Amino acid sequence: MGHVQKRLLSSASRLASVSPSVVPKFPPRDAFIAEDEVARPSFDPELWASLQPAASSALSSFAHRVGLASVISSEDDVRQACTHPSFIEVYRHHYPQEKRIPKSNQQLSALGNSLLGLFATEYLQAKYPYLPTRVQKAALTAHVGPATLASVAQEMGAAPLLKWHRKPETPTSPSVLHADALASIPRSLTALIYKKHSLPYARKFVHSYFLTRQVDHRAMLKFLDPKKALKEMVYRFGREPPKSRLLKETGRFSNSPVFVVGVYSGADKLGEGFGSSLKMAEFRAAEDALHRVFLTHRPEHEIQLPSNTFPTGLGDVFRQGPQGSYEPPELTAAEIRYASSDNSKAAPIRPRRV
């Protein structure tokens, strides 16, 4: 064996995605190129390693690591969940005579994406009934968006098992990046759990890995004019108009004063804020009052999910079967849209009729 073949063998042995059973067969015939034909070897060991199937032991370890060994017992299912559709074209190009083409996770990813959106939407709507629609969409992306899915897949240890190929953007299809391909694995796992076990088990998987993560919803609430937004919110709930009151102050005539302002609706204090000026403190007090309302959440033991009405056994959601209990909550007031982020051109506030 020549120096080039030894170097290619050492390069392939360092790649985590190569099965130990495949390494003895390395290098293939493509690596042996006569020096008079080309100036340098045209064989790419990294590409060759990416085309090799993942080891069975790695697939089994991954299933046990994520707690799905009892649900997804077949290694072919785990291999399919880790195979992106972009990998199929490359595999067919390098192995045109191969009849057994690996299965991609294209359909599983589409089904899992719908399930992730369903579980996250109903949970956020039930837990935060007053959250505005725009903020709810941002929270949905933060919990089950592509970036979060790719991060969870990294934590699961699915990166070495991923089979994919980078594709540039074309007029007919978007680009395929590593994060996009990695995000398809949690989606496919969710779909496999739904198909192999049941919808409640898939929901439990999503809640455990995604919806239990801490997301700062307060940072998603931005208002151009919180005083006007608070005024409309109080009007919608039929309460007295908000009024600002100075609670505490210090250093008014110094170079670093501090004012504490509270905003009240009748005798009830809605919010409180501080600042180096009265205007800043009043702004923060109105913003604090809006946050207190929009971020009001139900306790976990009181949350009722509409997906409890789906059958609890194996199969699709359209068949008849035993169902869980569900009591719909009371409808809340419409969201306050005036002066919220990206929506500053709302209609002016109408005077309240007495």
C-alpha cells in the first residue's frame, strides 16, 4: 500500500460517521489512480465516508440515549430519520447501479413539523391566554423553530448520524445547510413516535424536549407607546382610565435622580416603573402593566389541551377510539393591537361612552 492510500485510510478512520465494519474495505478502487493519468488523486475520503451507512451500534445507542428504544426498535427507522432528502441525489450519482436506495425523512419531517406546530400552539395558547398573536408566533418559533430543533439534535448526539449534502439556493428550491438538515431529525422522530406508538406519547416527547425550555417572552413584547396601548387595554376590559402617580423619588435636584411611578386604574395598581426622569418612569410603569397582563399564565395542573380529544391508542387521529377529557376554558378579551411592535398604524382610540 502506497503513501497516498495510507493517508486516505487514516483520514477515513478519524471520521465518526464511518462504521468500523466498512473501514477494512477502504480504500476503494476509486482511490487507486495512476500517476500518469492525473496529477493528484481525485478521490475524496470525506465524501466516501459520508456515503457509508451508519453503524448499527451507533443507531441503537442513539435510540437508547433519547429514550425511544422501546418505541422505535427498528434500526432502519432511526436510519431513515437521520437521512435528509438531499443525500439521496448524491447517493444515486455515486452508486447508479445500486437498487436499494436509502429512504429519506422527507415525509416524516413534514408530518413531524405539523405535529410540533400543533402541540406547541395549543400549549402556548392554553398557558398564555392573553399573549398577542405576533408574540405567540415568535414564541412558537423559539420553542420549535429550525434553530431550536437543530440545537436539540446536537444535544441528542444526532450530528454524526446525519446523512445530508449541502446544496446552494436555486430559483426552484432553497439552499440546504447543515442546520436545516439537522432540524429534520427531531421532526422525523416526532412523526415516528406518532406512527409507532400514539399521539399522546408524541406530545409527551415534544413537551419533554422543547416546551419545557425556558424562553424569555418578556423580551418579545415591545411597544412604541405603552401608555396608549395600556389605555386601550383598560378600555377593553371596562375599567377606569389609567393614571400615573409618583410613589417615591430621590435626588430630584442632583445629577442622578431616581423616580418611581405607579400606574393605577381606580384603586388597583397595574404596574410600577423607575427612571431618571418622570417620563421614563411612567413609560416603564405602563410597560410593566402590559407585561403583567400579557404574560399571565395558567398553572401547569390547570392547563387543558384540545389534543386530549384525539384517540389515545395507536393509529391516526381520524379513527374512533378512547378519548381523554377536555374542558374548554373561558374566552378572553381580544388582544390589544395598538402601538405594539410592527403595528403602530392602528386606528385611534375611541372615547368611552358613559
